[in-house]
Amino acid sequence: MSIKFVLVTGATGFIGAHIVDALLAGGIRVRGATRSLVKGKAMLQARSKYEDLLEFVQIDDFQNPGGLVEAVKDVDGIIHTASPFTYDTTDNENELIIPAINGVRAVFEAASTNPKIRRIVLTSSFASVLDAHRKAPPYFTYTGADWNPLTYEEAADKATSAIIAYRGSKKFAELEAWNYIRDKKPMFDFVALCPPMTFGPVVHPVSSISKVNESNAMLWQVASGAPLPVARVPFWIDVRDLAAAHLGALLTEEAGGRRYTLTAPETFSYAKAASIIATEFPELKDKVRQDEQSIDESYGLDGETASKELGFAYHTFRDTVRDFVSQGIQMTS
């Protein structure tokens, strides 16, 4: 599929900035949507060799579609990564779920005003796949056919924890996209990617190590000698591989209408990260906690289908941890 000009929402975020870089490296023109033109300017300055291929527009609120209609003009593809993410909520429905759904709807409705658009790729989440109550035995493997069984009422309930409500927000935002395709039958098609925990080096503008994204912040806690967090699931992906998967999802003709789960072949724990950090960075060896943690190997997640069909390979956990922690050390020195 030939796509030459792409709108990327959330372009100045952790995942979005890597996607921008993957597109630019492929010679594809990018319009980045961001809430902060200051961050957009910082990304432009860091990518001066791509100044002819990269531009930014400010969109403060995806629930207000006016700016989006302008933003989709002339593009022939969209990658939608922007989504509300906070565990600090008092109203799950209005702070997490409705904004996520409305954001997807606004992107799809804006896309429908531009007949040139061929495909939308949505960054969904393993949270929209996971059934937290499903337990082995027997052993099972999650795939793109699986859905989180959470109901809207359960996710929106004020008594529901923000973690569970977030899983609901990802599920119902993704469903909004599938329902739009089914009901409106637009000119463009759609691919959903459902990644788990995402780690790796940072290429978006961050002022200090304390401002890195949530998943990397957990790795930095480990490197800093804090008590080891407990992984909720044993699956992960390097952000560079996730960006490559987005590029593949955008350009692979046969991917249209598909929903992919992604995960590196090896499982992870924060104890495993600590062991890698202690080996790779001798100066941190006495600082990191060398606790033991078991990894739940009783079920799996299919990352092979995406890798094969979208044409990318996975990093090792060692490479991912080393590359991010070495960057963190540079940021603090």
C-alpha cells in the first residue's frame, strides 16, 4: 500500500515520537498532532534533516473535532496513538472512558471528510484483550481474537479501580473504531495494534528522567534501587519494535481489517531487569535490589503473527533495558 503523508496523533509522546521517526526514515511525510507546539518545535529541532517532511499542528481536545478536520487535510493515512492515561481519577467514565471513545470517533469522523485517506492504524492495548479472571490450566495463548470481557457498566462504576477502568477505556475506544467501520463503511480501512508494557529509549522531548513515561519510570525505579515493582502481566515490547509494527500496519495491504497482539518472545519481570542492570552497569550493581520474582508462564500472548505479517523483529529484553538505562544515566549526569 502506497501511503505518502500521514497524520500521527500523540506525536510528541513516548510511542508517537518513535512512530514519527519510523515514518520519516521510510521517506513518508508526517503531520504530528500534539497538545504542545513547544514539544513539537523541540522535535523539529532534533530532526532538522527532516524539516521538509515534518510539521506539527496543535490539537488540545480530541473531543472537539474542528481542529481534526483541518489536520486530516491532504494526508492519506492516520496513526492514532493519543489516548487519556491516568490512574489518578475520581470519575472513571468522564475522565477516562468517554474521552477515549470520543477521541477515536472524532478521528474517524474527521477522516471521513478526506476521500484520500486509505487506512487508519489505532494504538490500542493488551488491556483491551486481557481477561483478568481467566486462569490456567489448561495453558492458553491470547491472540487478536480475544477481548477483555469487562462491561461498560463495570468500567464506569465509581467503585471500580482506575487500573480496571483504564482497561475498559482501551476496550471501548477500540470497539468504537470497529463499530464505525462496520456501520459507516468508510472509504478507508482500519488496523488495530494491542501492545503490552512498552519499554525502551526515549526520543520525545523530556526535561528530566523524572518526566519519562510510566513504563520506563518503573525501570528507572529498579535502576535507582527502589523496591522492585510487580509486573501485572509478563509481556512487553520494545518501543522501537512497536513503531516498526505501526509502519508495517500502515503499509501492508493485507493487514487491513486485522487486529494484532504484539509481544517479544521472552517474558519479563522487574527482577530480570534488575539482574540485567547489575550486569550491564557495574556502578549500579550494589544499588539495585537482587530480589527473586517468579514469572507467570502459565499462559501466552501471540506476538509471532504480527512480527511475520507486519515485517519486523523483536529486541531482546537485555538490549531494551540496557539502551534505556544508559540513556537515563546520561540524563542524570
